[in-house]
Amino acid sequence: MLLEMKQISKSYGDVRANRGIDFDVRPGEVHAIIGENGAGKTTLMRILYGMEQPSSGTVSIRGKEVVFADPKDAIAGGIGMVHQHFMLFPNYTVAENIAIGREPGRIRFDRKAAAADVTRLCETYGMTVDPLAKVGEIPVGIQQRVEILKVLHQGAEIIILDEPTGVLTPLEVKELLEAIRLLAKRGKSFILITHKLNEVLEVADRITVLRDGAVTGTLPAAGATAEQLSRLMVGRDLNQSQRPPSKPGASVLEVKELTLHGGKTKALLDRVSLEVRAGEIVGIAGVSGNGQSELLQAVSGLLQADTGTIRLLGSEVTGKSPCELRDAGLAHIPEDRYIWGANKSAPVYETGLMGHQRRLQRRGFLRRKAIRSMVAEWVNTFSIKTGSLDTLTQYLSGGNLQKLIVARELAQETPFLIAAEPTRGVDVGAMETIHRELLRKRDDGGAILLVSSELSEIMQLADRIIVMFEGKVAGELAAAEANEEKLGLLMAGGKLDG
């Protein structure tokens, strides 16, 4: 056995993140770890990578017990980790990023030798990358390859991939999964952490499921089903109901010829026009960095467009502040929950209060009992795991904070909702709840502008799908005619036949 983790337990005060977990990895194997938010996946991997020490239990590599005091020790022990958010320097070349920490040259960094090393590395593992390209100028999918090559250059035998496909197009996902298979055939082992069950079933050899810090099952991927895995993750069968047809009404949001440069020569938004009507969900698809973020920030008042108009419920709101737009009928689940969605140093109930403070006050004083009752109801409905309502927001897991923000914004009961990555980082059970609530809002006559990097989510929820590429609307499809092939083509800058 290449890696064995035996009876790993980890406690933070009264919270037990890991409960006697047994986990192992064989040479040349892809072993996936799945589970709900707070199931213990991240803690287990932080222990393996030397970022945490277990309260009890042992880690062995090739039969020898090891203790990794920090990531540097783990790297020396043959463990590499590709984080969800890439750890690359955009202004450096591919070769410079890969060579950092192991730079060739006795006195000065030998860039020519570094490029030659990367070329050899690419040839060895069948991964084509230009060693002299600036990282900030290459596609996200190629950046993912650079991260994998970096850990291979460090000598990794076991590579941890944390949500590796979150920002990739369908074609890039396919290429990544093929690269994982090829590397596994050449003896490298992978630990794959993801919530995308279809990818797990496609690439993994074995799957370990965690729930509440303990293993609920380890099974071969061959013969496993998404329904079976979901049941192990949440302890029940999930509702597989289909989206009912929409009944669009009057126009709620109208965006016309919106252009935004943001101080750059090339437009971040280039004459973007769209409409969202009452009783429908309009999805925005596209690879991250193609204008979706700027569009949402312009519509929500966080950025001011150079030209174009925005109308909400028939009134022009171009240039209005976020507060004015909220008063006009807009609620906003932001794509970055930490920057725009929460105060990390505030207690959970105060983060829940944001946007509701006017109606939950009397004679200038907040109605604290009503506030706590409201947030407690959300905690129950959305299964938000928190020690108490007085726990600081920074101690919530990312997925649990996401659920709190979604609950808060849905409770605004506004005519228009921006839902940006509404299920980012949440588990399948919470995803089911959030999808149900979004559809309920739509069916009650609400208008929703949905942005998601998950094509499956877009296709499951949206009534119409708009694809953005390089700041422009690349195409629009009705839900009935959309599929991953068509959307992926538009996302990559291609055009549909006819």
C-alpha cells in the first residue's frame, strides 16, 4: 500500500471534524473522497498535507509511519496538492512558476535550463505546455496543467486535487480527466476531492464517502451510481423532480448595450443586452473571466458602466447605488461570499441580518429576538452547521456560509434576484434545497438572473441560457435546445451551425 491513514481523529474544542477515519491509496490509483460540507474531507487532507496534526491516528507511506510538520515535509514525503484556487504568479512564465523553490543555476536563476526542464517534464507525462508563456495569458485549463506539472516537478507520487474542475469548460474538463488517467497509468496516484459525482464515476477507481466526520463507505467506482453515492453522503434519497415549465410575465430587468472598460483598453463588457421576465430564470454561462462578474456588478450597482442602460421594473436604475437598487427590488447572492456577502468578524445572526435591518427595527432599535428567530429558522431549513447563532461567521465552513447567504437573500422576497454561483461549495443535500427554493421563487413570479460555472446547474434551473465570451453575448439558447456540446462550443468562442 502506498498511503495508509489509520483511525485519524481531529477535534477542535467540542467539534469532532474527523472520527476514526481509515483511508488508503494504492500506486497508480485515483481515489475520490466525497461528502457534504463539514463531513471532514478538508480536515483529512490538511492532515495529510501537513497543515494540521491529528488528535489521534497515524499516517504511513509505503509501510513507514510518518509525521508531516508542515507542507514542506509533505512535499518531501512525495505528497503534492493542487488547490481549488491556483497558486500561480500570473506575471511569471510557466517555467518560472514550475521551478519556484527548485530553481536551476548556482548563482543566478537559469531560465533557459528551467524551460528545458519543463519541456522534458511535459514529454515525460504527455502534457503539452509552452514553458515561456506568461501564466496570466494562458487559458484556465492550461493553468491547471501548470499546477499539476509543478507538483510533479516537486517529485510528488500522490497528488491531491481539490475541486479541480470548478472553472473549466467541458472540453477542458475532458482533457483534465484524460490527463489524470494517463498519469495514473504511469504510476502516479491521485486523491480527488469534488462534489461532481459524474466526474468521480468517470475517473475514479475507488470512492470513499464521509458523513459527519466518519466513513460511511468505501466502494469501487465500477458499478456505483450517483444515487447510491448521494444516499451515502446525506443518509437519504434525494428528490429527483424535474423543473416545471416557466410562465414568463412582464419584463423585470432590461439591460441594453451595456459597455464597461474598467480602465482597460479592451472592453470587459461589450454592448451586452439581455432581459429577464417575471416567472423565469435566465442563466449566464461562460468560463470565468469572460464578463459575467462585471455584468453582475454593473447590474447590482457595484460597478458603473461606461455606456448603456439598466431598467428594473420599468424604471431606469443606471448608475444607482447598491442600496438604491435593493430599495428598488433587487436581492443579490454574490459570487464571492467573503468580499460582498458577509462580515467574517460578526456573529452568525448579524451576517443573517444584513439587508433586513430596516424592517427588523422599532424606534431605531433592532428587534434582536425577532432577528435571532429569523436566522434560527434558516439554520433549520438549510441545515446550516454552526455551534450557535453567536458563533463568529469566520468559523463557518464555506458551504455553510453560502447556505446562510442564500437563505438571507431569498428571504428578502424581492421581485428580482441575482444568484451568482448559488451552490458554490455546498453538498448535494444543500444543493437540492437551494434549487428547490430558487424554483419556488420563480414559480411565485420572481425573476432570477443566474450565473453558475456548473453547466449542469444552468441546464437544470434556467429557462433560457445566455453564453458570454470575451465580454460579449456569444449566443442564447432555450433550455429545451441546450446541451453541454452546444454550450461548450459557445463558451470556447465557437459558433453554432445555422
